[in-house]
Amino acid sequence: MTEGNFTDYVRIYASSGKGGRGSAHLRREKYVAKGGPDGGDGGRGGHVIIRGNANLWTLIHFKFKKHFRAGHGGDGGKSRSTGADGDDVYMEVPLGTVVRDVETKKILFEVTEDKEEIVLLDGGKGGLGNWHFKSATNQTPRYAQTGIEGKESEFILELKLLADVGLVGFPNAGKSTLLSVITSAKPKIADYPFTTLKPNLGIVEYRDFRSFVMADIPGIIEGAAEGKGLGHYFLRHIERNSILLFLVPADADDVAREYNILLNELKRYNPELLDKERLVAISKSDMLDDELKRELKSELDTQLKGVSYMFISSVAQTGIQELKDKLWDMLNPVEV
């Protein structure tokens, strides 16, 4: 998936259909002079329905169509004929889509299963025909109900990536380079901050034709939880990842400090993120000789407080297979 084709936030307008009018028809046949009321009910207005689609990875199709209107219900007819229901409108969304109300910003629901259908707006109920109003004192009612109006509103669709592993790190930590090496993804790579402006997804091919999904999240800076840098724009994607892979470059001034800053930003955004499994990868480790690596190991053993870490180099492609093995074991723990 290219960065330009990835859309994870859209605003849409939707309106459900109006219910059809009930009929006030009176039965009249050649040998039935006063047959009484036989007006049918109006049809239901069309619903606006959100449907999950496991084959979609982005909301880009909503960039070109943002207005959705369901069909109106048909009017009732004679002989108690009910009007046709209005056509429903289906909006296909990728799994992990969150639907919010524009005014309140409240989350209405989340779509997490393939072919899951949730009614966003109910269609208006059809009006009752006049035969419903017949009584002993009113043998020939000449009135019927009009249909109920449909509903309309604006909504926000947000996509939270459903990836197995989320890459977390400062800008230029080497996340895009790692993703390009470990998967078939081709993210934009350059030597300046915020090269990645939107998340990239890649499929990691593992042994015996098995695989898992990795997401490169745009780089975090201090204050991201308050919206600095790319702020909440990307932090919400981390909520869906099973494992968080922290990437810290070996040439950082203080590896443990950078990791703790990243961890603190996630905690301030959503403390529940700290419940996820974590792995620290020291990238660009080809810059370290054996002595420097031993010194750094000694420091990290005490500073990372039991969090697993490993040394990798995307350029030299060292430690990549070991990283795959570790991530696979974390995603598929062996039950004892």
C-alpha cells in the first residue's frame, strides 16, 4: 500500500429513507357497493448500513463519495397492498473502523469482524393504511398515516490499523527501512524527520508459509500525547496492535532514555497500551563494535527492567531472522 493511497480519517453525510404513505383506499367492486376500507401500509424507508470488509485496508473510497442517501419507502395500495421498502445503502469499511458522531465526537460503534453489519441510520416507518382505523363507530375511515421522515446526520470514520506488530520509535529510528527489509512493503525512506506521514502496512513472511502483519507508525516526538508533531493522528493506530516493537537507534545518546520517553507518551495517551507485550530492537547496530555492544548490553540489562531487547541492522540484515522468530513466538505463545 502506498502512502498516497492510505486514508484513515473521513467525514461523511448520510440520510435514511422516508417511510411511504399509507393508503386511504375504499374497496369498490361491481357487486360490492360498500366494501369498506382496504388501504395498505406504506413501505419502510431504506436503512444506512455499515458493513465490515476484511479485503479493505483503507478509507480512500470515501474521499470521492461522501454523501449516502437511502431510498424512500413506497406508498401503500388497494387490497391492503403494502408499499415496497426503500433501498438500503451499504457502506463497506475496513476492519478496525471507528464511527463517531460529528457533534459530540462520541464513539458510536467499532467494526471488527468481516461481513459484520450495523445499522447507522434507521429508515422511517411506513404509515398505516385506513383499514387499521376501521371501528364500529367509523366504518369507512377516509384517512391514513403519512410515513415517518428518515434521519440524517454527519459522521466521522476513523481507521485503527488491525496489525499484529506496531513499530514505535522517534523519527529516523529506521522503522521504514526495517519494514522494507522484513516485508514486501515499499515505504518512503529518506534521512529527515517525519519521512513517514501515514502508516504503512506490510506482510512478514515467516517459516512454513506462515505470516503476520506489521505496521510502521509515523515517528513519535515528546508531547505527542498532547497533539504535538503528528499527535493523535497516529497514536490511535497503536491501540489495535498485539505487540509493540520499540525501535531505538544504536547511535542514540541514551537508548534507555529514548525508550522511556516513547513509553511515557503512550502511557499519557492511553495507559492501557502499557498492558501490551513489548520488545525493544536496537537498530543500526552495525555501527557498534563488540566492545561497545557489550557495554550497551550491560547498561540495558539494568535499565530496561526485564523488557526483552535485541540488536538488529536493517542495512546489514543482521538479527532480522532472530527478530522474526522472537515476534512469532510472542504472537503464538506455546501453551504449557
